[in-house]
Amino acid sequence: MTKLSRDIAGPCLAPQGSVVAVGAFDGLHRGHQALFAQVQRRARSLGCAAAVVTFEPLPRTYFSSEPLPRLSSVREKLLGFAAAGFEQVHMLRFNAELAAMSAGDFVQRVLVERLAAKEVWVGADFRFGHQRSGDVALLRQLGEKAGFAGCVMPSILLEGARVSASRVRQLLGAGEFAGAAALLGRPFVIEGKVEYGNQLGRTLGFPTANIHLRERVSPVGGIFAVRVGLGESECSWPGVASLGVRPTVNQVSEPLLEAHLFDFEGDLYGRRMAVEFVAKLRDEQKFDDLDALKAQMDHDARSAREILGMNPVLARA
């Protein structure tokens, strides 16, 4: 069972000791997965807990004036940690207090006092502490004094380049979904609960299931051929989706993901839905009137059907 904690101060979370992975872990890509597997192996070998230390909001988001596109929501991260087998998830609130904490205090208060670390595993570019003053060399130095080993996970290379969240974001932004999936180890998906909209799509012949992204910034935007999964099912239902602010009608202040499922009949409100992005059709654009919008939507639907293949006979919901 995975236990979640968020506070810097408090009792020791792993009295028997722990092997700890530390990082932002946005996207839980193949590099992260390799690190998690190594932490699990070492925790079993040492007979102690497997723990992860991560941060929300992401440190880059906290310091940057520009919004950082997210590869995974907080919920998706937590589910990924649980699936990886972590017993302790220490998801620290990245705020002014944590940003001002020295590297030494972070090691003592978080890794030693809260997690009784025996080994701490990080990536080669890991930085920590006030103004990113700590690096791998300092982690090892402080670890020697505190009684744990600072360990570096070698980078995972794919086609000669390092797997990283930044590279995944670049590929997604360019509409290269197959390349991004290779780095992630799975297709890129946005999931959430279907909420009520203004039902304009229904009047245009394209009823949509809507997911509000709220404060989450997506690495993709535009019109897409997609596959949709409902509840716990895999993403297999073909459809077409838009992700943006709807500039033609009822423009919204925050991005909205609207998915039209081909040949679907049923009520999706309140259900969880996952949208897998298969191919980008075009950027979002503003049309002169609803007739022009409807004509483009018809064209987008035909393009999506062609990309996804002829629809199989699907069970009705």
C-alpha cells in the first residue's frame, strides 16, 4: 500500500530505513521508469522501504514566469508511483519555504529525519537546495556524513539521445506522437472527469465529452485524431478532439479538451475518460460563422476516420 505525505516536518516515515528516488518526475517516462526499477531492486536487497520524493508544483513552474506544459497530472503521477511499487510518496509542497531551504537542510530534514535514507538515487543533472546550489557531488558528500549513499542513475538513451521530459514536450508540441510514445513507454494521454458544457457540439452534429484542464498547461493544442478510453478500459474508441479555447463560439479562458467519439451513443457525464492523441490534424482557428465551422468539423472528422482506419463494429454504451 502506498502512503502519501506532504509535509517537511513530522515523524520518520520509514523507521526501517528507505531507498529513495528524488526528482520532479513529470511524465514518468522511460528514464524515470528505469530509476524506479533500480530503487525497487535496491530496497528489496537492503530489506527496507522504497520511497520517492517529488514536488508539487513543479520547481520549474514555481520559478518561471512562463507556464510549463505538464506531461502528467498530480493524479497520474500518484497512480504511477503506486504502480511502480513505492511504499512512501513524499510529495513536498514547493513553496517559498522549500525554495529557501539550503541543500544541507534538505538532506537532514527530508532524507535523513523523514525517510531514514540508506541510498538516495537521482539523475546525473540533479540539483537541489536554495538557488540550486546542491549537485550530485554535494549529495554524495552530505550522504557520507549522514550515513547514506548518494547514487546516480545513468541516462537512458534512445536513438542516441537522452530520454527527458523536455524532449517529450518538444516532440508532442511538434505533433510527433509516435516519437513521444517511444520516450514515454506508452502513448501520451490526457485523462479527467467528463463535465457539462454548453452542448453546442450536439447542435452541430458533433456531441462532445469535455474535460476542463483548469490550471494544467497542456503540451499540445489544436485538432486531433484520438482514441478514447472510458473508466479503466484501454484507449480504443476512435474519435476526433479539439484542445484549446474555442475562438469561434463561447471562447473560454482556460483550455478545454472536447472529444467526439465516433458512432457512440450514451451518457458520459461524470465518468472518467482518457484521450490518447494519435495525430494532429490542424491548429485551432477562428471561423466567420457556424456554417464554416461545421464544414471544417465535417472535414476534420473524415480526416480522423481515415487516419484511424475504418471503424470496427463497437458495442454500444
